[in-house]
Amino acid sequence: MNATLAPANRARPGLVGWTLIATRSLALVLWLLLVLPLFALCRPFTSRNPVPRLFFAGVNSILGLRIEVRGARLRRGVFLIANHVSWLDIPALGAVTGTAFVANDGLVAHGWLHWLCRLNDTVFVARHDRSSVARQVEQVREAIGENGALAIFPEGTTSDGTGFLPFKSSLLSALTPVPQGVSVHPVWLDYGAETQAIAWVGEEPGGLSYLKIAARWRPVRLTVHLLPALAQADLADRKAIAAAAREALVRARG
């Protein structure tokens, strides 16, 4: 569920808006049908399938998302901790870094969405099941090893983008202790002046959030700030990691 802030009033799409929605929706379906056979073809020959990253890049192009990347050059074996503004954050990070994601196991109930997540090696975390932490840690290590990167949104929900919600350290349980050779990078997703227009907040249903973005004539511009890796002293435990990552984002945002 997204943040409980009151959503801004949204104008209904006009003729141009509905035309864009229909065109983009059809394009997304066709793009998915095109890449699925390619994914299956590549899967037996590589442990790091390049097709999900290609798929995310196509989704961004279809939806008019224009991405600029700034900051650290990532090597293989990274854990990304990012703020969360919109569902666009997922294809954006996926295309830029090739990352898999950590998600709430509540998504398991959504069959088709769970299936798509599994294709990208998503790690499903059961927040309230302490007995499964060991297995989740192993899944984190496997995902980083296979994809080279794994990302999480520790706010646990989307925000209106005007600030950062508290980071839930419980979501980082599967990261601690940090696997040997893995660096932890905070990531600031900055939609600039358009932030509140595209943010998914309040009681707005996911479908309406999709419609407002798909109906846009102007592109959505996003700057992905890949911040330097956290120092070893900040990786002592999940609370230290959460605090250090959030502070890094606050400093970057100024």
C-alpha cells in the first residue's frame, strides 16, 4: 500500500490522453510478448539474463521516461537502497543498473505480478516471519550473485517526493550481515519539478496512477543519483545501514 497522504485532484484524461493510454498499453503488451521468447531463449546460456534489463528499458521508452544517471560507477556485487516515489522507480532502476528487487511477500497473492517479479529474480521478504530470515539472507546472496545488483525501497511505501519517509530497518534484515565483497549504495531518485505530479500517494489506486502517467504528452524526466558506497562502519547492523543510507539521501537532496 502507498503512503497515506491525501492525493491531489487529478484531471480526467481528454481525447489525446486516452489515445496515448490506449497506444502505450497496447505497446507494452506487445513488447512483453516479444521479449518473453527472447528471455526463454537466453536463460539456458547465461546466469545473468540480459532480457529483463532490456524489457525495463523498453517500458521506459514507451511510457516517455527520460533518465539521466549521475554519480558513482557501480561494479558487480552491489546492494542499492533507494527512495520510492512511483512505480516508475522499478523500470528506471532496472534499466539503469540491471538490478533485481526485494519485495514484500504480499505480492505473491497477485499471480501475474508475482510471475513477472520472479522472472527478474525478485527476493520476497516475509517481514513478520523471523524464522525465514536465514533463507532470505541466502536468497539475497543468490540474487546479487546472479544479477550483480539487488535493490530495496526501505521506506516500505511510496511518498509524495517532497521528503523521505523513515527507513524501515526491518526490511534490511535479509542484508545483515552484509555478504563479503558486496557494497551498499544509497540511490536518490529525483523527478525534479514533476515529482508531485507523478508521485503515487494517498488512496489513489494503482490503475489510476498508471493512467495519469500513460496519458502524459510530455516526457517524465528522472535523475538517478548513484551515491558513494556506505563506509564499513555504517554496515554494523540493519539500523546503522538504514540510518546511514537515509542520511546520505538527505545530504544529496540538500
